[in-house]
Amino acid sequence: MNKLRMAFIGVGDMGSHHCIGFDLLPDCEVKYICDGNEANVQRTLVELKNSQPVICSDYKELLNAEDIDAVVIAVPNYLHREVAVAFLDAGKHVFLEKPVAHTIEDCDAIIEAAERNKRFLQIGLVYRYSNVYRRMEKELSRGKLGEVKLMWCKEFRDPFPPTEWFYDKNRSGGALVEKDCHHFDIFNWMIGSRPKRVFATGGQHVMKQGESNQITNSYTHYPTKEIKDVSIVDHAFVTIEYENGSKANLGLCMYLKPRNLMGEGLEIGLIGDNGAQMVVRNDKTIDIVGGADSTHEHLDIDITTDSIMGGHTGGQTQRVEFVQCIREGKQPSASAQVGRDALLVALAAEKSIVEERYVYLHELTGEGWKHERQLEKI
């Protein structure tokens, strides 16, 4: 079997992990790395074990390359449409970091390009591939909670990396688009119903527009940086109502210092109509308590086999599936449609904060919640 020949557009934090991860797969070859940041390129190159890629700084140099089968795109959100559509039109399969885009218009243009060119498009909604959240879904399928009626997520953390585009809503889509499309997807996945409307409140407590903001981030290599033009919220509470009556709530804080001081980290919980609840903490453990038999189960989940180098849970599994989908002609778990559905909730939340009202999902598209077109089987 010929190796899948790959190019990587952007090797910052996420792109670098993708490049290193695909390089470890025996049926993949890293042919090209494209990034104008020399430090990012060099940091990635020293970790590669099996490939000796060509380096370039302009992705347009690669559009006509005949020795590329697939492209991993990890550039700022506002560039997703430009870069992804270009490679899809060039006949390449695309792995695109989340969110699909920072607007619904750009998202739909990318999906249309994938359909038009009959190419695979997988979105980096990595929780779809996590051992923890796949086990959560498995426990739900066993009827442990009955029907999920309430969900919540506590995402209390430190800021984004100190890079300007994260903090510019016009380029990132906002904090809820950039960060919490992950969690809105988990809500959609576990509840299994269509979101109907969203109400959100949020603002700026610590990071404020027009003021000097010294941004420090604990999990990236970027040094502390002053950013003045902060137009994203640094906190929010979001409530989502689903068509089946279920509800979900997300709490976001982006100014925690230091990160996870109390060791709590991310928490996602569910309560079913049988009175039982399930709580996932730190992407590592699941507790199931209550219900008719007052059960209490504690599950310690394997958190190493689905990732590499201490990276995001599910990170390596999503790369394996991308290759399998191309080889076997099947659609990925984190499909473009799944990504679009999560994006719609995030965009509705951002709109609700600005307009101080409920936002109905159909307002964003005029077609209802779910994008009905399906990619043709390749």
C-alpha cells in the first residue's frame, strides 16, 4: 500500500502535534511543512522520526503539487475558508482544525467545496475520538441514565495563547466559537436532539478592550505578550434548549491563574430522567451515581492510547481515523456536518450575548438547525 503523502499548513501548537502524530503512522509521509514562523518549523522538525519534509512559507506553492494526497490545515480561523477551499479545489483531502470556520458563510463554502470535489473533510473536534467521551456515550447507550435531560460543562481555565487573532472576535469568531465548539458538540452528541434556542450572558472582567492586557498562557511555548485589542469575552454562561426538552449549560472563565490550581480542570456532567448522573473530570475519570438502584461506579479511563506526547485526549485516534476514512471511503466521526452543528450553537451564543436575548438556531441559516446535505460516498 502506498503511503499517504501529506502537507501541513501551519505548525503552531496544534499543527505541530498533528505533524508529529501523522509522522508516527507507518502509512503516512510528511512531504511538506508550510509556515512562515521559522521557530515553529524548527520545533516541529526536531520531533519528526520518519520524514524529511520540504519547507515552504506560502501554501499557494503547494496547490499544484502532484505528490500530495491530503492536507492538514491549522491556521487562524479567519483563514480557514481561503486555505481549505483552495486545497479542496486542488483535489486534496483535508483535515481542518476546529472550528470549521468563524462564520456560517465560510463554513458552508468549505462544505460545498468538499462536496463539489468529492474530497474527504474531517474537523478537529478531538473529543469525538477521546477514550473518555466514547466511553461516556457507551454507558449512555446501555441505558445508565435513561434519557439525558440535563447537561453542564465547567470550562474554567487560563487565557488563549498570546497571539493577537485569538483575541480579535472578527478573526476568531469569539471565545465561544474558538474554544467551546468542542463542548457544544459533546452536548449535541450525548443529548441526541436538535438545539432549539440559546441564551447567553458574558463580557469582560479582566481582559478588556483598549487596555493593556499582559497575556500569559500555561500550555504553549509563546512568551507573555501585551495585547490591547481584546474584543472577545473572557467569561460567559450559556444555556441551550433542545427540541426534546433537554437543556445544557456551559460556564466559561478565561482568566484563571494559575491554571487548575485546585486540580479540578474540565468537568462535564449529565443527569438522566431516571435520576442518575454521570460526571467526567479532567478528561480522565467517569463517575456514575444514583438512579433506581442508587448505584455508584467509578471508572478510570485509559488516557494514553488515544494521544501522543501528553497531547489532547483523542488526538492520535482522530489522525488514525482520517487515514482510514480515505483508505476505506467512509465518513469520519467528526464530519463537516458535526462541525457545522457545533458552530451554529457557538455562533448563537455569541449573538445572544451581544443582543441580550434568546437566539433561535434557524435565525442563523434560515433552514433550521441541521445541514441536510450529505457528502457523496467517495
